[in-house]
Amino acid sequence: MEMRSVVRPVTSTRLVMLFSLCLVAFYNLATWHALLGLTQLQGLKAVAFYASFGLFLWAAITLLLMPFSFRPTLKPVLSLVALGSAAAAYFMNDYGISIDTVMMQNVLETNPGEVKALLSGQLFLYLGLLGVLPIALIWWLPVTYRRVLPGLVNKVLVCIGCILLIAAAVGPFYSTYAPIFRDEDKLTHFINPTNYLYALGKLTKQTVAIKETVQIQTVGADSVLSPEAQQRPKKSLMIFVVGETARADHFSLNGYGRETNPELKQQDILNFTHVASCGTSTAVSVPCMFSRFSRTDYSDKKGKTYEGLLDMLQRAGLKVLWLDNNSDCKGTCLRVPHSDVPKNQPSAFCDGQNCLDESLLVGLQDYIDSLKDNAIIVLHSDGSHGPEYYDRYPKAMERFTPVCHTNQLGSCTSDELKNVYDNTILYTDHFLSQTIELLKRNQDKVDTSMIYVSDHGESLGENGIYLHAAPYAIAPEAQTHVPMVMWFGKQTLEDASIDRNCLMAKQNQPDLSHDYMFHSVLGLLGVNTIEYQPALDIFRSCKHARG
């Protein structure tokens, strides 16, 4: 107490200004790094510009926090900002990510298992040094508050001063600032704390708007099985595998130097080499690929307030089942039968906390035996989910060594990271081959098919970027170029009047994307609806008249 008494009190406005200075200096290393890559200035002009940017950033953050500099709100708000900014700084510095609404949506939808995978000593160090320590200082430091009217005048004057300082800092370098802020993905998504505060505000607004839209909009009310599909000699059974975090350039089927697809290459599959994802995160890509909306027209609100492909297939009389070994279906399966793989099930593929993807196949034959109608089964796999890649495959399949055995990806060598990731692809290859073998055992009684496509790709340290969820406009190809593999039972294509040779010729079609999934599944399963767009059906141009 005596020690505190010798510390001179600071005014509430000064505390905000000091805290803002700390944010600029210690919490925005990713911002400064991004800025260095966006400017071509040299010498004294570069020094002057970076000084102006520091002043601009300090004034802007001060302006943002000044409305909270009253007694009831000052210390609580600064404490929350310190803790949030410490976490944001860690993920931006260590994983090279930027923060926008999609990233914040991923954070809010992360399940406990995924949170555990992200915990590390370095994260706690950031939270301690940049979170807990500043919070302790904020609450320990004595603060003086002016009377209401003088205090309000003071804050208004400070805000005016900040605005003038921003103008003075930006004005001489307007031609440099303009292109930087015109393409906001390149810089503003790194500025801490405005990036996550803005994203949270925007996401909250979107969520409120969605909740106000009580009625789920019907899509494809006219969905019905076509006469041609009804006349097929056998019922249809499709297994649609939603992959996780698999990048196309690590599939040996696509020319990758390592043999990561030894089992699939022995199967009679079709491999599509140029497929683009709808998003760079599960929260966007999964609902988008099952939506009637294209990538450019899709939004989170539309995904949550409109029915999707599974609703339409169910309406057309197909049996629909969604099985999940991932976080969840992101709203896609809410109106159809769905279940998660129990992590504590007595299975060779589960350890009580995690399950390998082969757990999705356990008991599936019994379900298939019970089917009497056309059916689609969606398997949402765990795939190559990071950062704990080493937990996504059985140790017996650890072919590429040494591996990165930590969630601190930046501490691993490039080879270790590539090895552990390639082991996940190798196991995905095995899982898909096992799925095909299951379908083979049923192809005499039903027309079987498998479609596999990953939701998005993954960055493995290229240019200092790890994981995924980069803004799509600037996302590296590693996050948007995804693998897609199809397999068909011996009579499936013939019964659907589809020419296999024609499909084979489409394997290197350059413009395929998740936009094709909705319409291609409708076309293959023979569902008629006004929502169907033939131009986005991979199979449509390969159909021939039945003789």
C-alpha cells in the first residue's frame, strides 16, 4: 500500500493514451510486418512514413477507447482489450493469420476439443505478459477522474486532437496510405485491437439479423425424383465425404512427388485436379457447398436462413443421414437425421478424446442393410485438421518422418511439418479406400457412388502463414485449391445414363468448384427441381439417351 502511495495518479485520459501506445508498440508486430511488405519507400521518406503510421495508429486507438474512459468502464474495458489483444497477437504472430469476421466466427464456433488443440506454453506466455501483467498494472495504478462536465469537455478535446493528429499524419503520405487501405485485407485485418473488435461487432449484427429471421426459407419445394430415376433398375446409395483441410497439391494423384495416395490409385476412381473451395474455413465452405448459392452470392445469413441440398433430397424421398467426426455440420444437417461419432465408444478408432475417421464406418453396414429407398450418407471427416496433425492418423501409418509433434507449428522445421501433414493425407487415402470397399460390398444390390471433396486447404508455413481461414481475396492457393475424388459402382453410371469416358475427359477441367456440388448431386441422383442449374452439373453433358 505504501508503494502505491508514492506512485503519482494518472488521469483517465492519460491512462487511455498510455495503453494505446502500448498496443501500438507491443501488440501490433503483425501490423508492422504487413506494412513493411506493402510499401516501397526508402531512406528518410520511409522513416517519416512509418513514424506517421505510428502516430496515426496511436491516435486512432485512443479515439476508439476514449468513450470508455469513465470511472465505471475504464479499467474493465481496458482489461478486456488487453486480454483479447494478447490472444490476437499470439495467433497473428505465431500462425501468420489475419482476423476478420470469418476468423471470429471460427473462434466462436470452436468446440472444446479444438480449443485444447490450440493451447500451448507460448499462448499462456502471451496471455501472461501481454494480458495478465497489463491488467494487474491497470488495476494497481491510481487514476483520477474529473468532475462530469470538465471531464466530458476534456475527452471531447482529446478526441478532436486525435482527429487532427490523424489528418496531420495521413495528409503528407495520402498517396501511400490510399492504396494500402483500399485493399483492406492486406493491412486492417492485422491492426490490433480494431480487427477483432470490428469483426465481433459485425458478426453480432449478422447474428441478430439472422435471429430476427425466424422463418427458414424453403428451397426446392418442388423437389421430386425424376421419372428416369424412378425407373432405374436399382436404388441409389451415395456416400458424400466432406474432407477437412486437405490441399490438392499434396495428393500424389495430382502429381505431388510423394506417394500419398497409394490405395486410391488402386481403385477405379476419377480424380478432378482443378477444384476451388467456396471459402477458407469450415464455417463457410461446408454450408456453402450444400447451398443453392454460388461462392460470390453466398453469405452466412443465407446459409443459416435458407434450406439446402439435404433438405431438398429428403423432400424428394431420399433417406438422408449426416455422420460427423468434426466440430459440427455448421447448420447444414439440422433438419435431417444426424449424429456425432461418440468419442468414448468402444472402438479401435477412438481413445476417449478423439476418433479417427474410420470410426465413421463403424456400424454403417447395418444402416445400409436397413435402407429401402434411395439414400445419401454424408461423412464429415476430421481429415487433416490442424494444428495437432499428429492426432489425425494411427501411428502405424506414420510413414513420413520425423514429424512435427506440437501445436507450435513455427517451432517445427519445414520438413517436420510437411511430413506430419502428409501422414494425414496418407490416412485420408486409406479412409476413402475403406469407404469404397464398403460400397463395393453393396454394389450388387444398389447403385453405389462416392464423392469426396475437401472443405478448404491449409497453409504450412509458406510466407509465414499457417493453418487456414485467410480472407478469400488474398488467400494463398494452398487454402483454396482442394482435392475431389469420385468413385462409382459397376452399374451406377450406366443406370444413370452417364458416359464414363466423357467424365474422365473432365478430370482436368480448369474451372470446377464447390459451386458444382449442389447441382451435380441433384443430377446424379435424378432429382428434378426448378433450383437445378444444368450448367453447374458435372454429369449433365455426359448424359446420353437410354437405348
